[in-house]
Amino acid sequence: MTGVDERISDLFWKSLESVVDPKEITHVIAQHMEPDHSGTLKSVLKRSDARSNWN
């Protein structure tokens, strides 16, 4: 899974939570760090059990 632009984070979370409990997420792959794919990355890491592998 990947994140989305922060401007549509409410839609992102509504859609995601309709299919999975965020606590069940163990891995997050960022395709690139531009905001269209990483805007919600920080909130995904906070709401899930995934952990960051970078500083």
C-alpha cells in the first residue's frame, strides 16, 4: 500500500478502513517521496503496526 496526497486523506482513510483495520498493516512501501504518494505516510505509520526503516 502507499499513501496519498494529504488533501484527500479523509477519503484515503475511509476507503482503507472499509477493507482493513490499520493495526493489521505491517509493511508500507513508498514508491517515491513526492507528496502524491507520501502525504499520508506519517499518519499511516502512526495508525498501523508498521515501523519505519529510515531515520
